[in-house]
Amino acid sequence: MNYTRLNQIGASALACLLIVACGDNTNNEGSSNAEPSTVIPPSSAPDEPANQPPLISGSAPNQATVGQQWSFQPNISDPDGDSLVVSASNLPGWIRIDERTGWLSGTPTDADVQLGSNITISVNDDNTTTNLPVFAITVLAKNAASGSVTLSWQPPTERVDGSPIGDLSGYRLLYGQGSGDYTQTIAINNPGITRYMIEGLTSGDWFFAIQTVDASGLVSKPSAEARATI
């Protein structure tokens, strides 16, 4: 009888030890070797700020003349102070670009008398690329006859559906020598400008339209077309 009782007590003590091994760190006699658990807090390092895209602005001259230097310096900057690289696509062969400053320059020859269209200038901060609006350059012969057209317009106040148009950031002038075929673009980054002279137009018919650009960068459909004969 006494032997059976000792076995029962031993079983109870074993059960208690097993429970302590599973994490009960209360001060029990016979468990002096147990060490308190250590909790490692998660990293509290602050998140790095998100990269901000580089900025580029400016309106390149849309005409050049044989034998005369053409040049354009876009305004480039980066809110984060990152190093910038400027590049261009569809650039005529007679124009060179400084990839560090964005300076473009060149002098066309008689062989360059043509329309260079769909030119894009981009700036990259190694994370994001920002583009100027696509534009074209017409190379005129040295003694080519040319004329000018002055466009004026009223700033719109509402969208097609009648809702307020909100703040404007500027306009885009579209023109070309075919109705609805606007091969050249002038970006006007000032909503207060409502009059603009386009010079150096060669003889013939020219067609014009305007688009508005709102503060979010959304561009409207072209306006009703205007026509002029030089």
C-alpha cells in the first residue's frame, strides 16, 4: 500500500516538471536553473521617404533656319537633390544634347530642310523619368519666305459635361499644314497667357487648335479648328 502511494506522488511531481518546461517560470523549488525568456522587439527604424520624380519644363523653338544656330535649355531640377541625366528621342542628327545639363544646340544645313517631329526630351533621376510634351522642329531654307499668325482665346471655365474645370496649369497649341493633322506643338505653362504669335510659317495653309491642361496634368480634347493662309 505504501509503495503504491509513493508511485502516485512521483507521477504528480513529473507532471509538474513537464508543465514548468513548457514555459511556467514561476519561482518553484527544484527549478532554480530556469532563465526568464527574452522578447526581441521589432525593428523601429523609420521608413525611407518615397522618391519624388524629377522636374523638367520649357518650350523648345519649333523652327530653325539653315546656317543659323538653334538652341534650347530646358529647366531641370529634382526635389530630392538626385543626380539627373537628360536624354532625347527622335532628335534630328544636327542637334547635340548635353546629358548633364540638358542643353541642346546645333546648326542645320541645306540637307536638313525638313520637319523633325515627335521629339521627346526626358530627365531621369535613376528611379523615375519625366518628359516634356512631344514637339517638332521645322528647318527652313536660308531665304525661305515665312509669315506669322497670332492666336488668341478665352480660358474655359467648365468641362464638356458642365462641371467646373478647376485650376489650369496652361495650354498646348497644336498646328500643322493639314486639317486635323497637327504635327507641331507649343506648350504654354502659364494659364494667364491667352494670346500667342507663331512665327516663321512657310507659305500655304495652316490649321490650328488649342488644348487646356489642368492642375492634374489632364489634357482636354482639341478645340474647334482655326485656319490661316500664309
